Amino acid sequence: MNTQLKTLKILLLLTALLLTGLTLVLKLQPASVEARIAQGDPRVGGDFTLTSATGPVSLSDFKGQVVVLYIGYASCPDVCPTALAVLTQALGQLDQSQREQVQGIFISVDPERDTPEKLAQYTAFFSPRLIGVTGSKEAIDRVVKQYGAFYRRVEMGDSALGYAVDHSSRLYLIDRAGKLVDTLPHTTSPDALSLLLKQLLANQG
């Protein structure tokens, strides 16, 4: 009987330790960017400066406009073109006056292949309201961290490309004041994005 009680106590103790450990792990895990936005975390999003074909570009350059930000790379075979096509189609649903108040920014996390000049050609294929920027790895990493994104280089020895870049795929919506207010998956419909853009444009604050 005593042996059974000891065993039961040990099992209960181990269970309590396991639950405590799981609780700590969950608490230590970084909150998603969506959760941080909902909580009003001032550290998510914010200004940055990277380089385009015409020189330095900062988010603050577009204060007073609505900005749609996307982080990817020009050699991306699927999700990047999909996301930028969604943005292009959503912009097409705005009237000219509204379109002129929306700026798209495509940040490349592949500076080794994506020169500012290449990005200018790439983004021009989608929309004149889209600008391509990149920078040093350190500068890119700062922006990626600011916006709760991620990327990693994946070597592809059997491919002519040499490597691919695995990355998060979100459209970041930034209001006229430069505040990150929402994120959308790249599978969002142009109609849904267009509606959100109109709502942000209606806010003159």
C-alpha cells in the first residue's frame, strides 16, 4: 500500500512539473504579430530605411498615405507573385484618387540576387504604385524582426537557382500615421483587401 502511495505521489509530482514546464514554454513563446497588434504593442512595425533603384526609401516618406508592405524575394516561384497580384487587383478596384493615396512596398530578403534595379523591373510588372527595396542583411533583419516576419535561406544543390528563401507571407497594412494596423495572408481575396484599403483611406487621421 505504501509503495502504491509513493508511486502515486511521484506521478502527481511529475504531472505537476510537466504542466508547469508547458506553462512556462507557452509564456516564453513570442506572441504572433497579429496578437501584438491587437494588444497595441508599440514595438511591432514602425519606420525603416532601405534602398530602391532611385535611392533610400523610408516608411515615413509615405506618411499621410496608406501603405501595403510585403516581404519576399523576386525569384519566389509562387507566394510572392500571388500576394503582389492580389495587391494589384485590389488597387484596380480603387478609383484614381484613392489609388494615388496607397503605396505598395516590396521588401526583398534576397539582396544577393535582388539588386534595387532588378526590383524596380520586377515591381513594375505588377503596379506603378509598388516600389521594390532591399538593403544589407543587417538592415533587412531589423525590418523582419520589427514586423514579426521570418526568412531563411534553403540550399538547393540540384537546382540552377542554387538556393531558395523560405519566408513568411503576409500583407502588412499600415495606416496614414505609419502605424501597422493589420496583416493578411497572401491568399486574401482582392475584394477583401480593397475593402480594407477603402476603410483605411476613409480615415483622414
